[in-house]
Amino acid sequence: MPYATNNRVRIHYEVEGHGPPVVLQHGFTSSINTWYSNGYVDLLKGSYRLILVDARGHGRSDKPHESAAYAYERRAEDVLTVLDDLGVARAHYVGYSMGGRIGYALAQHWLDRFLSLAIGGAAPYSRDPSDAQRRYIEPFRQGMAHYVARAEATAGPFPEWRKAELLANDPEAMIAVALAGPWEPSREAMLPKIDVRCLLYVGEADDLACEG
């Protein structure tokens, strides 16, 4: 089980397939299992070398309980640490939701390490930090089982793999992640400076991603 270490935080990753390197970075409360369970790995590994990263606080990566550990620049550095561990100079990047916001940090500071960016479900704008309290922090304080029950009451039953993934999360780490973002300053001014191929996409019903 491979790990790379960024300033004493261990980051778990997996590699699948052969071809041009592509980083796949999941969203908040998820893990690299999301890419497997939704069929992305089977679909893409025949053409690409997939580098799947468990973001800090998630999956098998370390889970600090201090919100300062989850600044997006630190999470972006985790991706670079994995690339360095594999000896990959440049890669394509695919990030969804939280993974998309990690992609914005990579684009702002380390764009030279990437061949293209595909960012989904993630706006570059900042949001009101009080929104974190309502959406995440209060439910997490009552435990992951409460969070899952609350979410299923609104959205309907989750697939078993997704429910297990959610329940495996450390609620204290989830609170720390939620406190860290996406409440940081807007990265909108950075967008015109991206000079690699870039795809930004969002569903019209995704309120967290669509609102500025």
C-alpha cells in the first residue's frame, strides 16, 4: 500500500493502468474508492496511468484534527508529493468538488506540473464560513451515523459502498476539513492565467458549486 509523506502527513495513493499520467482527486467525505465504485478506473486504466490520491483527512491518508492542516495549498502539496514519489514531472489532473478546489490551488501555484485540468462541481469563489456550521459541523459533531441518516432523509438511500465510505470517516477530521474551506479567498482572478487545456463543469442543481 503506497504512501508519500508531506511534512509528516502520510498520503495514501494507488496507481492503475498504463499511459499518460492522470491524477484523480475525489471530493469531500469521499476517497479513492469513489473512482473505483463509479466505474472510472475500469473505463480509463486501459489508456491512462491513473494516480488516485486519498486527500488528507480521507480514506487511508492521515487525518489531522487541526483545521490549519487543511489549507488548500497543503492539500495541493500532497498531490505534488505523490507525483514526486512516483517520479512524474507533469500529469493531467481531474478533480471533483473538494478535489476541484485543490485543482485551483495547483493551477495558481504549480501550473507548470500539469498538462491539463478538468475541474467539476467546484466554483473558484469564496463562501460565507457560517455555511459550514449548518451543512457539516453540527451534523458531524453528532457522529457519522447521524450525518448519514440526515443526508439519506433528504436525498434518499445511498448505495452500500457510499454509505460504508461515509461511515468510515473520522468526524473530527471532517470538522477540521469543513472549517478550512471552501471559505478561503476567491481564486477567480487566477482563471485567465491558466494556459493549459482546461475543462470546468458543473450541474445546474449544485448550489454549493454554482453560487458565487
